[in-house]
Amino acid sequence: LPLPANRRFDAANDELRRVIDEIIAQYRSEGLDHGDLVSMLLEARDEETGEGLSDTEIRDEVVTMYAAGFETVSNSMGFSWHVICRNPDVEAKLYEEVDRVLGDGGPVTFEAVGKLEYTRRVFTEVLRMYTPAWFLTRRAEEDLDLDGVKVPAGTQLFFSLYALQRDEEFFPNPDVFDPDRWLPERAKEVPRWAFNPFGMGNRQCIGEPFAWAEGVVILATMAARRRFKLANDEPMGELAFAALRPTQLAVTVEERT
């Protein structure tokens, strides 16, 4: 429908694609490796035919990565700082690790990402409690009986990751924000299917490795340069759209000196 919100979306989508097309054309004319996603896609070749991707295919891949990694990660950062601000012990450990690993505030190098173990556990716990993809689908491969409900083979089933990842059977005290539940000796007790914020199988999110690195890098960069404090005591709300997002998240930001 030609509603104002849809028109704004279409205009923004057209502008995004125009900018990406310009970048692709520029990169092709320069013939240089810029060390980024577009350069990697330009260099990609089919193993059997040796053919590269078309400009349209490259643009679509870039749009997919951008769209999938923008709102989801930004929402996760909002949830992250809310729970960090409400848990002083977590906040202290996070800042201690970031200062120890990064020293003068960055940048967050590839080597540093591997050393930010507590930061990754914080991000992991955020994904458990506030997973952006709050529901997924599965298809029954055989006839099932779910608590007396007959489900024929081939039925499409919706299930809630939000509920699954707060199931006390797998996560003791599920509503408590506890990054240390992801210490190796504790994490191994969690079934693989009980925590899958990026899905599983052949439909698993292709951007998972990128999202893990992005989340740790952004969280550490923000902690290295700023301090965040809740502006009021109002509880944070949650809205379940295509991605789970926080509401009523008011914080003050101070530069670290």
C-alpha cells in the first residue's frame, strides 16, 4: 500500500541501492583491493565455471548483509547497555577487561577480539535473553504428537526462541543476566538446540560469524570510549516486530578520560 511509511522505506531502499551501485562501479574501474566486503565479492569466482558475480548479484549480497546486520546488532547494543547499567558487577568486569586488552581505548584489532572473552560472554547472554530473531520455523519431518496435539508430517511449525532460551530446564534462573553461564565448563551443559539465536541447519544465518565479531567489536569500542548511565528507573520495554527491539531506553553518555 502507498502509505507514508512504505514510501519512506522505498525511497531509502532506492537510495541505498544507488550508493552501492556507485561503489561497485568505482571498484571495478579502479581494479584495486580495498580489503572490504565489496572487494571480496568482486574477487569471488565459481569453483566450476570460474565466473564472477554480476553487479546485481554483488549489490544484492551487500544489501542482505547490511540489512541483516544493522537493526539486529543495533537493537542488541541497546539491550546490552540496559542490562550492563543495571548490573554494576558486570559493568565493572567489562570495563576492566576492555581497559586491560585495549589499553588506550582501541582500536579493536582481530587479535584483540580473541582476548575479549568476558565481552563475548556478555554479548552471548544478551542474545540469549533478548534474541533479535525471537521466533523461527521448522517443518515436521514425520507425524508428531505434541502434548496430545496431532501434527502431520510436512506441517510448518512456529516456535519462540525467546521462550526456549529462557527455559529453566536449560538455563537456571533464566531471568537473571549472568554472562558467566557461558564459561566453557558451564556452556557445555547447554544443548546445542536450546541456544541458537542464528538458527540451525541449511537455513542458518549466513552472517553469524560476522555478527559475533561485530557485536564484540562494537561493545568493546563503546566501553573503551564512553560510560553509560540509565537516565531514569523506568523499566525497559520490548517490542516484537521482525526483530526484537528495546523501548523506553534512556541513557546518559559520558566520555571516558
